[in-house]
Amino acid sequence: MSGPRLVIGIIVMGVAVPLIVFFLLDLKTPAQLFAIAATTFLAWGVADLFASILERPRLKDRSPGRAIREDMQRRQSEEQATASRSSSAATDRS
């Protein structure tokens, strides 16, 4: 999370939105204001975390079908390499 994005998020979701909701709902106590501020700020933080996870390119210019095929081939080659290493280790012991 970049600095300006964090500062704007704190100002908007930690201060502005809670104050607007507080006054629109005609709430009275500071505890209610702090509860709204904590809730909106936490919701923004979780949403920002999910957005950063989803920004990562998973397909890398591949179609979903091609990505699945390539992943299956990679897993099969890794399994074969593991099996050949374990069988060569077994023959070395005998």
C-alpha cells in the first residue's frame, strides 16, 4: 500500500465517512462515532487487501484452459522428477 493511498484512506474511511454517517443517523455518543470509524476503516482495509491480491496477474497472457494444461504438465514433470529421485536413492541403498 503506497503512502498517498494510505493517507487518503485514513482521511476518507477513518474520518470523513464515519462523521457523515454519525450525523446522518443522528447518533449522540463518541463511542458510536469510534465504532463507525473502526468498522469503516477495517472494511476499507480488508477490501484493499483483497484488491491487491486480485491485482496480481495469474494468467500471464494465457487463456484459462492453457494455464490449466501448463500447470498440469508442470505438476506431472515435478512428480516424475521426484519419483526418479526416490527410485535412484532406493537403488543406491541396495
